[in-house]
Amino acid sequence: MLEVTFRRDSRNRLSSFFADGHAGFAAEGQDIVCAAVSAILLAARLGLESHAGIKLQVEQRKGTLAVRWPQVARDNEAVAAIVATAQLAVARIAQEHPAHVRCRNEHEA
């Protein structure tokens, strides 16, 4: 199961996203569900860094991706649009493949 979590801060602004696991839809390297979610999240990272010019805190290794951005960037309309679009896309994939992808929303404690 691939779990993707989009987190919001105390002001309800998107603040980070995390992905962990593998979709298990097909063999590793041929899993189109996992590849689709990965492509969406990596495109969001690229958009945040290259388009919005945000300095991100990123942890990435096989099967795990964590992306966080600073509080000062959370009111930026481009940041909100990029991440909200990624969230919608991942949620749609999770809806279509519930046995393979879970999309969660959390608030920071």
C-alpha cells in the first residue's frame, strides 16, 4: 500500500506532503499506479522549487518522499496551487485504486 499524506498547519495552510510504501499494483518497475503518484509528487516538488522558487526540506529514498516548505511560503498562491493540484490528483488515483493507494489529510499537532 502506498500512503500519501498532505499536512496542513494550524492556519489550515498546506505545509508538507509525505509518501511511503509501494502501490503493489504490479511488479516493481512496472507499477503504473506507483509511477503515476510518484510523477505527480515529483512534479509538485519541481514546481515548488523551480516555478515558485521555494527552498524545500526534502528527504527522499526508495519508497519514501517527504517534502516540507517554510511558513513564509505557505501564503504564496503558487505554492498553494501546486500542492493542492497534486493533492487532488493523488486523491483521484486513490479513489480509483483504493487497494493500492491511500491519500490522507492531517493537521499538524
